Amino acid sequence: MDTGKDNKNNVCVAVIDDNAQLRDISVNQLENSGYTVLFQTGVGQEALQKLKEHDGWPDVCIIEEDFATAKLLLEKHPDLKILISSTQDDTESITDMLKAGVSGYILKFADPNEMLTAVKVLSENKKYFSVGISGTATEYFKSQPQS
């Protein structure tokens, strides 16, 4: 099935951002780079509903700033790969999201291609953190008991 877009890696993404304009920019960037956007929404509860409705899961769920939605989705679906995109770079915010189980955390307004890099890395079952917060993430993971 050729949809005109070359989705070489068949990666599906969901975008949750309450700012419709910014959400559109992210969706366009993802689609222009060959990713499939499974759904987009501005509300966490709607995201849960859309997850129930779709046959397939998104490979990566990008959540803009909304920590409560990230926690809610991970509570219900702990295997979901969540990428937080946020302006919050303080240790408490980062650690809070790591404890919740996010797979990646990028800082908004950094390199515009960083989101694409992060989605690719998460879709390969790895973790991704912006340079600006990688030190905090490294310290967090070092302090966790090895399983």
C-alpha cells in the first residue's frame, strides 16, 4: 500500500498538545519526515479514548507540557513510549516524569529536528533525552536499583 509518503520504518505517532497551532506544526513535521500520525488531540482524556478506539498502538506518543496526561496514560498503559516535549528543565519536573515512566524528554524550542530524532530512538526501544537534561536523567537512572 503506497500512500505517497515513504514511511520506511512504519512508525506510528500520536501527538497530544492543547495548542492546536503548535500541534499542527509537529504533525506536519512528522508526516513530512515519513511518520504516520495515528491521531492528534489536545486533551488527555480524549487521548485515552482514541487509544481504545484504534486497533494499533502508536509506537511513540508525544505529549507537550502536559505531565498529568503523561502520568494518566502511563498508569493505564505502562508499555506506551511517551516522549515529553517541555520547557521545564528543572530537576524536579524531569525526575517526576522519569519516575512516571516516560521514555524520552526533549526541551521545546531546541533543535526542531530533535523531535524527529527522539521519535526514531524511542521507536527502536531506546530512551532519548535532550542535552540540557541528560545529566539529570543520568543521575536519576544511576540512583535506581538495577533489575
